[in-house]
Amino acid sequence: MNPNIAANSDAQLVEWSLTGDRSAFATIVKRYQSLVCSITYNATGSLSLSEDLAQETFFAAWKRLAELREPERLRAWLCGITRFLVGKEFRRQGREPLHAAESLDAIQEPASLAASPSMLAVSREEEAILWRALERIPDAYREPLILFYREEKSVERVAAELELSEDAVRQRLSRGRKLLHDEVVAFVEGTLSRTAPGQSFSVAVLAMLPSASAATVGAGMAGKSAAAAKSSFLAAWLAPLAPFVGIFAGILSHWQAVRSAPTVRERRFQRICFLAVWTFVLAWGVAGQYAMRAMRFHYAWSDQSFYALMTGYWWLYFAAFETYAVLIFRRAIDLHRQSEKEGGISEAKGAPQSTGSSVVMIGGMYVACFSALIYIAWQTHDRVWAGVIAGIMVVLGAWHFLGLRGKTGSAEVRASIARMAVLWGMMLLIMNLRWDAWLAAIRGAGLAEVHSILPVWVIPLATLTLLIWTGIVIALTRPRRSTPRM
């Protein structure tokens, strides 16, 4: 092996690491430890948890190094693993920053002699003050600022690590400094410099590695746990369920519709629809998106490729869902008409739902449709729009409920279809108005950077083509009127 190993390319270091060369992997760790630790600290606000996640990142990289198909893209691959693990921790505890700065009165003396080097470099009081100063800065400015002081104040290195131009880095650093209060700027700079991972971090990572080479390490080996800073039992167990509230509400609403079907034939049809719809939603809408994220990690997709693929993925999902919905409603109307002709149900002598069952069915449907948008808005700190969307949900739900009073049979189905069309249109309008702001908040970037990854016309174009597709499906499935005999 080359004695001047630190000067070798990423691809060469990966090749040597795959043969079990720990010194080569140590060079990888030293080369990217500041970047990885900065990403995790920017996301969590906790020095100890950020280093736990960073070490877990390198341990995962060692185990899966043989899966890296493009070794020259090692940096992007490591960043993908880092953000994947951070996202996994977010799902355990909720999307809020995992570390809230404690009040100075609540901070006790350090409890462990086995603290990490970064924790030994600062007291808990200093760490709390540090994060209180940094957490007020948007991610787009905070991440370059953290990395700048941990990369020996090199704009060039920060630009390379974050794949930004040097001018963009300088602008973000300038803006970040202005957002810091003057009296804490010097303190933040010094503390970040002292907490940069050093030689001991690399030693700790290497100590975690098994004796086998990276190419032969089993996927079942347990990594170092990153659960050092759990906020509470309820936060850890209940917060990840928040995105699934809509699914639970939708299932409850749909099942109520099944129970309320007025004839045996319609209940049988509704049961089949129930199983088909929720199998589709859980398989494609839930499991599928996690599979897409896993493939991004596995294949080291660029941001542009990932967001383009995800846009296409969700377009296909909604196109398939709307196609199926049109077919279901067409069939439901036909069944109502058949029952009316046969005397099983009539407009005047139908079997209307009780007020309670109608509230459960309609309320559950609107919660199912709007809860994800409210959740995204809230988690990206877009509180105003979270409230606006919640208000729209309540108003449309009440309008739907009041509009169906006194209606039965096919008239009720047609009225429901009209209101659901308004519901879907409102959801698409909200997405078109806020998608770029939410994506910018999730990425901690400006709108210009988001639009460079996913052009501003993509979502409107996808919406337009979705509407056109729905119109085509409605036209093609429109029942033909029989010609009256002379």
C-alpha cells in the first residue's frame, strides 16, 4: 500500500478498505468526519448524539462498503447514509430537533467520566448556550457555519463538502454570522473549533469494526446504538405514528361506508373495494416510498435524480388511485340505480345513515386527505399554513356533511363525488403553492437551490397532466346512453 495513504483518492481508499485495510478506512474517517459530524450536529443540536450518529454512519459504511458501485462518489454516499440515519432517528422521536437547549438552572454537573472528546472540550452549560445561539439560524446558514469552523475556516473546503460554489458559501456564512447575536459570535466560533472530531474519533470508529473485511461483514451485525438522548417514552413511541393518523382515519371512514351500504350486493362490493384500496395504499403509498428512500441510499442517487424519481413515483400513485376511484364510483352509481329499479332502495325510502356514522365517515375521509399536509407544514415550522389547511379541512368537511343531509341513493353518491372533486382540487392547489417552501425547509436550503434541484415548473406540469389524465378516464368510462326504440 502507498505509505502516503492520506493523499490517495476516495476510489483507491475504498478499494483498499474492501480488502480489510483498516488504515485506509481510517483515512476515510479522518477525511469526512468533520462533514458527517457537522451534518448530524446541525440536525440534532446535541454533541453526544451527533457523534453517536456519525460513528453509526461510518460503521454502516464499513459494513456496506461492497455495495458502493461508484467509489469516486464516496462523499455523496456517506452523506446519504448520514441523512438516512438522522431521518430514522427523527422518525423515532418526531421531526423536531432532537436536542432542545436546557436552561442553565436545569443543567447538572457532568455525570460520566467516559464522555466523548467533544463533550470534554465544553461544559454542559457551554453546549446549551451554543445550541441556543445556533438553533435560531435556518439550516441553510447553520450547516455551512458549523462546517466552516470545523474545517479550519476554509471556504474552499466547505464549498467542496456541500457541493456549493464558493460565492454561495461566503454569502451563507455572511448571513449566518449576521443572524448570530454579536455577544455570542466569539463564543460559538471557539466552541465549534474545540469540539471538532480528532484522532480519538477515528480510533473509536476503528475499535467498533469487526475483524473481517468490509466485503464479508454480515448484514446482521449490531451497530452502536444511537439512543443516547431519548427525550421521553411518549415522544419515542408515539411521535413516529403521527404521519399514520391519516391512514387510520381513512380506514375507519371507509369501513363505516362499508357498514352503511344499504343492500347486501353493495356491501359485498364495498368490502372488495376496501381490501383493494388499502392494500394499494399500504403497499404503494407507504412501503413503496420507504423502498425508494432505501434505493437512494443503496445506489447513491443524486438529489436531482432522487426528487425527479419521487415526483414520477407519486404521479403514478395518484394517477392509479384516481383511475381506481373513478371506476369505483361509476360502479357504485350503477349498483344504486339497479337497486332502485328493483325496489331494494329508492330515493324516498332509502336507508340514510345516522348522524354519528356520517360524522365518522366524512370526518375520517377529510382527516385522511389533509393530515399529511398539516403534518408536513407543522414539521417544517410553517405554522400559518398548518392552521390554514386545518381550517380548510374543517370547512370542507362541514360543507360535505350539510350538503348530504336528506340525500340518499345515487343522488347521495353524485353529491359525494362533487365534493370529493373539490377536496382533491384543494389538495393539489395547496401542494402547488407550498411544495417548494416545504422542501426548502426540509433541506435547510433557499428556494433558488430547491428550484435548481427540482425546477419550479415540474409540480405544476405534473398537476396539469394528472388533471388531464383524470378527465380522460372520466370520459372513457362515461356510460353510454341507449338509443330509445321508435
